[in-house]
Amino acid sequence: MKFKEFMSALDGEVKNVYLLSGAETFFIDKAREKIFERLDVDKATELTIFDCDTKPAAGEIISAIDSSPFFGSKNVVLVKNATFFSGEKNFERLENILRDMQPKNFVIFTAKTADKRRKLYKIISQVGAALEADPLRPWEVDDWLNEKLLSLGKIMRGEARRHFNERLGILPEISLWYLENELDKVALNVTGKEITAADLRKNMLAPPEVSNFALTDAVDEKKLKKAIYLLKMQAKFPPKIPLVVTLLANHVRRLLRAKFFIAQGIFGRRLGEPLEMNPYIAQKLGETAKTYREKILEEVFVELAEADFKLKTGRANVEILERILIKLCRR
């Protein structure tokens, strides 16, 4: 089950067995805490925790799952980073225990990955519930954002929504814990009910005048002086230069892909799916891509690869990137 369906199901009958697997720890943490809440578990007397990263014996974990309550009214076992759901090894004893759990025994497995083809996974799906904690795609964040704003008692309209989505588009991956913390910080600094684009610029992520986000914007808008200024700001911190190269290369690659799909007759927000981007950002990228000639983008992509090599081997300095910015801005 996906997160929303899983959390709704927790409002009903509590299961004895749960598996929470996937890369998005925000979903796993929220689901685990709600399970504890539904079980009304006393963490001091009724909860046993194993972390498989410390390599506890499998037999010890399985025995704990099958043990009768000792101090409390129930026996709850949390198995973090469980390794039972990948690899070839079979756990027949565990499978039998899970099929016929004692009424007062509960187990929660968390895992980075879980193979749905394994018998153990299928058993849990039958007798308990399994959460698929997959990271959200950029275009799937709106529902999460709406629920988060509701919990904060805040609203976010037009320009602020667009700014939020644009900021989201520059992240290498979406971390909901990060976004939640950032929005909590913004909400604390906003006295009214509405969060504006100005509030986001002031309180969320890096200030726009020194952010990579602003650098690609300046290039797309042909603002050469601003682009060079922003590059020099980043150059004050040499470890950031490889990140700038990566950012520019990713941006050029996206522009090339946008031009490819536009040539196939895919326009506007429809670009979101093939580009795997928020539809609004994809639409904006598509409009920007039209201002570039494909030949220039292809040349710059190769030049960035060469610049990356020369910068890392000490054969060039930041001026090599300045020349690339000039070429892009004077397209």
C-alpha cells in the first residue's frame, strides 16, 4: 500500500504484523509512530528493538517475536533495517510464526528494500499490512504540501506555489523530512495565515542571490552580468565548483530532452511525465528550451564535461565556466 492508503487503514483494525519498506524515511517514521499510537505501546516495558545494521542473530529476533508478554500486556518488536526481505536465504520458522501470531504479539519490520516475490513478503501482505514508502515524484508533492499546510494552519497561493515548485525542481532528490523542517521554519516566521513567495525566499533553502537556482535562471534569462556574479560568489568556496558544473550539465541535459519531446509533439505541462518533473516546471523548461539552439546545447554539454575534467585535475580555473556562461547567454 502507498502511504495515504496505509495511514487510512491504520484507523481501522490493528494488525499483528507490519512491513514498512522503501527509500522515503519520512513515510516509514510517520507510519511507525502511528502504529505505536494505535497499539498504545509502553516503550519502556512492552517494546523490544533490534537494528539489523548491528547484525543481531536472526534466531534471537525470531524468538523475541514469538515470546509471550512478560512485563506488559503486549509484546511489540521493532526490527529496523530488516534483512529478511532480500537475498536467497529462507526463514521458515519466521514464516510459520507470522502466519499464526499470538494475539498479544506484534512485530514491525522496516527495510530499505523488500522483494515482493519472496514468500515472507507475501505472507505479511496476507496476514498484516505492507507499506511501500517510495519517494514522491516532483508532480506528486502537491497532495503532501496541501496536508502539511493544513496542519500548519497556513495557505499558499499562486506565486508562492510556483516559487515552491521551482525550488523543489532544483533539489537532486525530494526529502520530505527536509521539506517538512523547512516549512516548519517558514511557518514560525510568518505571522499571518498566508505564506508568500517572499516568505519562501527569505526563510527556505539558500538565499536566491547565491543559489545555483538563481544561476540557471540568470543564464536562461540571458542576464550575463548576473550569471558571472553568481558564479564568482560560488567560486569563493572552491568545493562548490564541481556542484556548479553538475548543475549546469543537468540543466543543459534537461533542455535537450525537452527539445526532443517537443519535436515529438509533446508540449506544455504534458512534458512533466517524460521529463519526470513537476508539470509546471516542465512547462516552463519547455518554453525556455525554445530559446536555445540544439547545436549550442550539444556543444556546451561536451564543453562542460571537458571543464569538469580540467577543473578536477587543476588544468583550468573558474574562467573556463565563465566562457560557457557567455556562450549560453549570448545564444
